[in-house]
Amino acid sequence: VQLQASGGGLVQAGGSLRLSCAASGRTFSYYAVAWFRQAPGQEREFVAANYWNDGNTYYADSVKDRFTISRDSVKNTVYLQMNSLKPDDTAVYYCAADFGTKITYYGFSRYYSDAQKYEYWGQGTQVTVSS
């Protein structure tokens, strides 16, 4: 299984970017996917997660109402739409997935923000927001 993240770049504050995470070797359907980010000198932090459908979606407070996680089951791709970007959003963004090994449907609400529960990770894509 490989996850390929893309879509990062340099944007001015208030702008938008859409990150993509394409999976090969396994379908995202019915499993947990998430985005995390890591700024220089800081620990990796949770951004957003989704388990299969929109009813099981969580966001970090810092990105709520600005970021949206979504899936395209045909393309087997997960997206992170980021609007109203701020300089504090500058980080390397990683997509992650677990195909039922550590996160099941019933455990998702408990473990969605725990990076150690996700088995597969993309390589990261840099997002830089200028003021």
C-alpha cells in the first residue's frame, strides 16, 4: 500500500489550497483516513479525519470551519480543502490511513487523532502561507 500526497505550495494568507492523497494497493472505502501536519520544531498534530462517510468526520479546533476532508471513491483519493489559510497553517501535511488493523468503525471516535493508530503514511507535502 502506498499513499501519495500532493497539492502543497506557497499561498498568501486568506488563500486556498487543496491537498490530495491517492492510494494504491488498497481502497480507502470503509476505512479511516486522516491528515496530520508538522511545523518546524513542533510535534506532528492532528488536522482532520474521516471514517467512510461524512457522519464520521472530525477536525482540529484550529481548522474547523476552514478545512474540509472529503473522498472520491472512484479515484481512491482523499482531499483536504483548505480555505482562509493563515501563516500558522504553514507545515508539512501528511495523509494517513488505517485499513482496519488498529482503527475499526467502533474505535474511530476514540482513536481518530492518534497518529500511532494509522498504519500507512504519505510522504508529506509542504504548505507555506505567507502573511
